[in-house]
Amino acid sequence: MKRLVALGLALVCHFAVAQSEETAKIEVLYGGYFSKSEDKYPGASIFERDESGPVRFKHKGALLDCDIAYLYADENRLEAYGNIIFNQGDTLILNSKELIYSGITRLAEARQEVRLTSPTSTLTTETLYFDRKNQEAYYPSFGTLIDEENTLKSNKGRYLIEQSLYRFEESVTLENEKFNLISDRLDYHTEDEVADFFGPTTITGEDYTFYFEQGSYDTKKERGYGKTNTKINYDLRKLFGDSIYFNQLENYAAASGQVKVLDSINESRLSAEFAEIFKAKDSLVATGEAIIAKRVESDSLYVHASYLFVTGPDKKRDLFAYPNARFFKTDFSGKSDSIVVTNEKGITELIGNPIIWSGESQLTGNYIYFTNTPETNALDSLYVIENAFIATLDTIAQIGYNQAKGVTLQGKFLSNGLESALLDKNAEVIYYLYDDKGALIGINQTTCSAIRLNFEEGEISRITFLRNPNGTLYPYTDFPEDQKLLEGFQWFGEERTRDLESFIEKIKGLKK
């Protein structure tokens, strides 16, 4: 091979000839060693680097340096090998060991140790197709993109240069100091480090897992949203929704649509139309058709209100439900303006127009609360403060109501059903008495300082007058009609729900 400096200079002029408006010829800026081999490379001009540096070409604003090149001038095509630097201005640099470039289509195919560098990121792969005309790059096999904070990998990828957008497909992963993610497909905006997702995606942080099938996530600010089969796992709590907004830096998540929250620590589950979780504060807010269910021995206690607020650490969570609050448990339900549940103390308070149904009995008063055993959540005691009133429909002849009232009431539960109750101060009773054959004996009307009531299957089975009783047993026909209802009697039977299905239907009906 001969060194022909003069010829090289002449070639610079020769190959830098005229450019048509549609197609520009590939120009040789520096040829180094020049040769031809028609046997092996027919139609090619061969250039090799020399002591002065690499071979250099130019085409429509792009520069290409390499160790050896085969220029097919008639085809306006170039094959380059060794230490390739393909520079499109100051913003994009392509490095590889091999490169084939067409001056007609302006398409480059780079192979072996390919590296595409932009101001904000670097892509490495083994094969890359670079379409300069459409400003797109594509790799058909495994590739890795690294920027300031993230490392992304996928089996296939496309780079839309003018949009600063990478489109990753098939087994996509993103590794970050604070989280990792896997996805079927994502679009990554390199300038603002935001990823858009189009397929099953899981983001895993130190104490959370965020899953969705469509969405967007700001990897720098650690916030975004997901939709379609969306859920977040917070330790042993799980949030589900049609769509979820998530902000890790603020420890906040909000879900809408068909929302569910499962809390395995506190054995509770919640459903709603909208819910917010404030993780750092161990708090949750839910609205819409919001229902929370908590495990109570072998049963569950359901609470509903227009607004539910849950707060507190594990096993010490408090619940605030208002307005139009309701609760349901098998054979035990109620409603009030507000319900407050303090788990650590095992107290549930009904505030504002409270009503409780236990079995067939209706209990009312100014203020009602009941307690449970914190270890098992089993119901323990019931308290009615001021204007305590118990009423049951006479279930045999169904011609009236058994009633008992007093200033206060203290009840005891057995197997989560009301077993007994003590009515204290100014107690009064109206009770329908029957013989063993179910025949009506008469109506008992008694006043007493205190009365003990025993219950079987939610109905009054026994009455014990404890202090200073004064009563009369009337034949049914002799009992004054205007005395059949004690003062303060109200019947709310139409508002009662006897099973979970009717409880849920009642809630839906409140919205209509």
C-alpha cells in the first residue's frame, strides 16, 4: 500500500463535488492511506487512518471518524470499521466498531460495542439503526440507557431524538438508588426523567410496591399515577383502585374508582369511591360509598359514613365516621350521626341520635357506646347514657311493643349477642305476658328504681325488678290505649338492616 498525499488531496476535491437538492454525496475530509481492491471490494475506495489521525467523512452536517472505511461513491454508501465516532452536531455522538451508512437514505447501521451519547444520557447496545432523516434510532436486541439517576434496560428500544424520548419494549427494567421497576413497555423522556407506561408495570421501593398497567411516573420526584388493575403495597397494607396517584417523597397516595384498602395488621378492609393514604401519619381518609370492615372473632364489624377517617399506628388505630354513620355485624347493627372507634381502648361510641339493634331489640338513648376485648375484638359491654330505651315488637301476637326505659343502661354481651341489661333510675316497663301455650295473659306495666333484663336470641326473656317495684298486670282489653307506649317511644324498624346485602343496599340508597 502506498501513501499518496497528493492523491488524497485530489480525492478530497473529487468526492466533495456537487450536491443535488435531494441527495448529498458523502464527503471525504481526511483520507489517510488510500487504496482499491476490485477483487475483494469492487467499486470501493479504501481509506485507512495514518499517523495524523483517523479517516474522516462528512454528510449533511454529520461527521464520521473511523480507522478504516470502504466508500462506494456510485452508491453513495460507506462501510466503516474500528473506533467509530459518528457526530451529529454537538448533541448526539454515536460510537461503535462497525457502521454502514447510506447517503441516499441517511440510515446508519452500527454494530459491536455501540454507544449513543446525548447531553443527558448514554445508550449502549450491540446493534443500532440510526435514521437521520426521521431523527430516530432503534435497537432490536438488548440495550442499556444510563442517565444521571436511572439505568434502563430492555430487549428492544427506539429513540425519538427531537422529542428526547426513548421507547423501551420487552422486559423493561429501571434501576434507581431509591427504587426499581419492571414493565412491558415504557416511554422515557430524558430531559425531565419522566416515564410513561403501556403495560403491566411494578415499581418497588424500600417500603412499597406500586403496580399498574397504564400510567406515568416522575423518576426524579418519585411521583406519578397508574390506572387499570392498580395497587400499592405499603408493608402489610394494600391499596387498590381504578386509578392511583402516588407521591413517595410526601408519603401520600390517593385512589379513585372502585377503591379497596386491606390492612392485614389490624385485620380490616375498606371499600370506597375515593381514598387518601398519609403513610407517615398512619392515616387514611375515604369518601363516597365508604365501608370499613374489621375482624371481630369469627365475624366482621362493618362501618359506613359519608366520610371515614382512620388514624394511628398498628393495633392502636382510631376510626372516625360521619355524618350518617352506620354499622353492621351479624345480629348487631346501628346508626348515629357519628361513630368513633378507639381500638387501643376497645371502645365504639355512637354520637348524635344513636340507635342499636341487637337481635329483635331496639336500643336508643342520648349517647351510646360499647366495648370489646382488644385482644380478640369480642363484644364485651354496652352503655346507654340518658334516656335509655329498649323496645321489641311483640313477636307472638304482634299486637304491640315490649318496652323498658330508664336514665341509664349497662349491658353485657355473650358470644357477641346481648345477654343482659341493667336499667337504672326511674325504670319503667310495659311487657306482654303469654302462657306456655302462647295465649296472651295480659300486659304488665311496672315502675321500679332498677330493672334487670335477660335476653335470648335478641328478645327479652326475663325481667327482674330490683328495687321498689310498683306494677299492675292488666287484661289486654282493659289496658288503656293511650298508655300502650311509654313516653319517648319511637320505632325505627324500617331503618334496620338484617344482613350485609341489605346494609350495602341501604348505603347505596342514601346517595339517590
